[in-house]
Amino acid sequence: MRQALFKRNGFWLALALIFALISGIGASLVQTAGGNVKVDDLKWETASGRTLNALLFTPANATAESPAPAIVVSHGWWNNREMQTPNYVELARRGYVVMSIDMYGHGNSDPLPVDEIAVGGTGMYDAVLLLADLPYVDRDAIGVTGHSNGARAANFSVPLDDASGDPLISSILLVDNDPLYVDGDGIYTNVYGSRDVGLIQAQYDEFFFRSYDENGVQLTAPRDYLGTPNAQSFLNFGADPADLTEEREGSTIYTENIDGTEAVRVIYSLPQTHPWSTTSSTAVGHLVDYFEETLPAPAPLDAGNQLWQLKEFFTALGLVGFGIMLVAIPRALLTTSAFRRLAVAPAEIAPLAGRVPKIWFWAGLAVSVVISAWSYVLVSQTPEVLGITFNAVPSFVPTGSVFFIGVWAAINGLAAAIIMIGAYFAFGRKSGMSLRGSGVLPGWKNFFHGIGLALTTVFLMYAVVFLVDYLFKTDFRLWVIGVKWFTPDKFGYALVVLPLFLLYFVANSIAINAFNRVTVAGREWVNTAILALANSLGPIILVVAQYTTFAVTGNLIPGFGGIFSIWLFPVILILAVAAIVSRKLYRATGNPYIAGFLNATVVVLISVSNTLVITY
């Protein structure tokens, strides 16, 4: 009875929807502190003349009669406001008014012109200006914190605040980006004045905290940062390192009287990587301690008292539900009159037998893995691609990071097509393989009908995402993989890069189902697991190689930038799941194009709604 229940599509569809509902309710309860924190989704035209999107968290203790300290929190480049979940959950629980922004060019804020990166502190200072006007915010107790380029946004905000004539920022916590050390002439100085400033520094940061000689040769690795002149100058309030007689330490609060105000400097140096800081209980604990020191909390709690992990659990549960929908919704649609004719069982699965087929199967997988890893490194070193990726040259592509992954995907799609053509002429045709029977040639009517099924599925899946966002102001995510509601302009950005992803996911689905669907050890699921692993193995190898090298030497693999290995984190999971979804839908339709179009469309929508949008 139980086995029969698990085989019913209705059970899986109901489970996916239940997961989505529990996700929204649970995540909302955490971020509202059980109803004690009001959450508003704001979108307004700022002083910079652009539209900024943000989540505003207002605890019950913040009133016009008793204004509370306020903190703007910001994500890093190629991310969005929900990446600050640990920080805004824990700060709001402690009575701070918190605003988590989508920096310009990110999430649902306006796109960012390539020549105006610093405008309004990339949105951070514009958010400070709004906070300062709220009657329940203490204007004398406003802080900012950001991760990576969110920390750069804080640095951008300092001169704007200085020039305002009425400085508003009293405390700054930079996370995984260097503080400002020198003035315009390269002289060590106290750029931050009497503001309190802290730094959370990753000892294995892929981008920052290195020192160089006058020829640009690296002298120290990030794990040696605390002993560098830059760090020591920062901890000594801008003093010239040549004049210092003692070395200051990490995790120690240092104070100095600046213009009649006692200012704070502190560095928390942690043995972790750059992206790890966004989901690290240790980093969150230091953030709580720092702001308790500089902007005392209205409702203080021990730094170890953290509940943000519960929200992460609930949003991850929703992400699992979203993954189940990729299969359950199209299967349900196959029972309707609109799509019933697509429900065709594929040809029976055969065992992997015969010397030539075995060679092509295993050698094909091995070659695909090698091409996957090699081509990724190749693309990461191709100037023409990198110019578009990092917005160094004008182009029609507004989402450079998605374009980068798309180019790599397209290369692998072409490679898969070449391998399949070789396999067909080497043994497939001789052994009686039918391109029509395997679904490679489904007929134009079935082809376009299958695309209709895929697009209808995408619409229904994102209808669930919209409802959860509307009702609970939450999304589905786990760390760097996020499925969120987005503004209509994302459809246009998606169409620009969709052809690249279609080339890969369609070819991949055909390869998995029409050319490599066999039984291994007498089981089809073993075959599916092998193919899912093969999809992800190239990226896994690159990530393991990168971070093994980093851990041993303190430096990245020469010529292979840290951002490229970071971008592979979500790719590993996506490619494995895509293989499983592809096989499940093929078994229900015998049509490999349905999963190809579905996977490509969903991946592109996820990508363009979670990245940077630059305009020229």
C-alpha cells in the first residue's frame, strides 16, 4: 500500500504543495520573530532618482516614542537581499530596525548603469536616507553592513555621508572586503573619522586581503592578513604602519578618541571562504557582538542564540518542493485533455551489453566530464567572453555572469551532440536504434506540443512562488540557490541567454534518455544516478582542486579566478537534478525535448533573478 502511494503522482504533487506552504509559514514565523517583527516589501524612488527594492523589518519595540537603532544590510555582487537572511533575522530579533536592500542592478531594484556603480552607495546610502526619515528610527544610531561588494557599498557611502553636512552613519561593519586604508594621495589615513568600524575577514577569501609590492607581486595570502601593514593601520585608526611599535590582534576591540568621540576598530579573522561568511553562525555571532558594542540592542540576546538556521531549513524545504514540482506538475498535466496525447511510454529499456556499446557509454561519459572541466577553465580565460561577463566592453547582454555560464553550457551541448552523432553511426544505427522511436525525432507536432507542456509547467510553478512571496514575503532557497519572484523585465533578460542554455539542456536530455538509457547492474536507477553524477563531475573536480590548493598553499590555482569556482556551487546541484528530472519526464512521455526546454527555462529564470544587471 505504501509503495503504491509513493508511485502516485498525486501524492508527490500534494507533497510539493505542502512543502511550499510549510516553507512559507515557517520562514515567515522565523523572520517575524513569531509575529513580533513587521515585514514590509518596499519599492521607492530614491534621492538618486532610481528605484530601490528592500525588505524592512520593524520590531514592536520601535515606536515614535521610543525610536530604535537601525541597520542597513546588503548582499554582495551577483546576489540579492535574501542572502542577508542570517543578519536581518538576528538583528530584528534583538530589536533593531533592519533594511535589507537589493543593491542597484540586483533583485527587483533598477538596473545599474555601468558608469555609475557608486551611485547612492550602490543604493546603500539611499536606504540610509530613508531610514533616517522614519519616526521610529533613532537618527543618531544608524549602522550599515554588507558582504563583499555590499561592504564596498558601505565604503562608497562614507564620502556621501561626509559631504551631506549631517552625517547619519555612526557604525560600519565590513564583511569580506578591504576597508579603506589611504587617501587620494596614497597616504595612510583614518578615512572613517569618528565612526565605529569593524571587519569580518575570511582567511581563505577568494578576492581580498592580499598585499602586493610596487610591481603588483603578491606578498601575503589572506590568512596572513592580520599581520599586514593595511590591517595594522586600520586597527590603529589610520596610523602609518612604519610608525607602529606593536602588533594589534584580531577579535579585540580597540578604541581611540576622534574629534571628541570614542571610536571603535576591530577585525574578526575567521578560517573560512568568501561565500561562507553569508551562512556562518560564527560570522553572525561576531556581527551581533559588534553591533551590541557600537549600537546597543533594545532587546539583547547572547550572540550564540541564533534562529536564522530555522528559516534556512524552511526555505530549503520549499526549494525541495519546487524541485518535486518539476516532475509532478507536468505529469499531472499529462492527465488533462490539453496534453494527454503526449503521455507515451518510451521504448523498453535494454541492459548495457556488448563491447562497443559499453566502450561508447563509459568513454562517452569520461570524455564529457573532461570536456566539461576543460571547457570551463578555457572560457574563464577567454578575453572576449570575460569582457562581456565583467561588463568591460559594451554588449547587448545585461547579465554577464549568466552569459558566462551559458557559453560554457553551449560548448558542452555541442560536444554532447557530436558524441551522440558518433555513437549513432558507430553502433546505434547498426543495432536497430530508431531516432523516431527513441524520441530524437518526435515529429513537429509533438515537439511544439511538448514545448507547450514545459512552458505551462513553468507558469504554474512560478504561480506558487508568487503566492508564497505575496502571502509570506519569503522565497525558496538554500544558500546560493534561490527561487524568487521577479519583476517582468527579467523575462527580457532571460530571452537573451535562453538559446545558450537550450543548446545544453536539450542535448543533455537527448543524451541521457535516447542514447544512454540502459540498465546497469540490472537497474535503471543506477544508470540515472551515474548520469546525474557525470553531469556534475566536471564542476566537482574543479571545485575540489581549487579549494584543496587554497587550503594547502593559501592561494588559488594560478589563472583560475575565485569567482569561477564560486559560480560552480549551484551548478553542481542543478546539473544533477536536471538529469533526474529529464529521466523522469522521458519515462512519462518518451519525448526528451520536454525536459530540455523545462530545465533550460527554469534555470535561466532562476539565474537572471539572482544576479547583477548592468546597462550601457
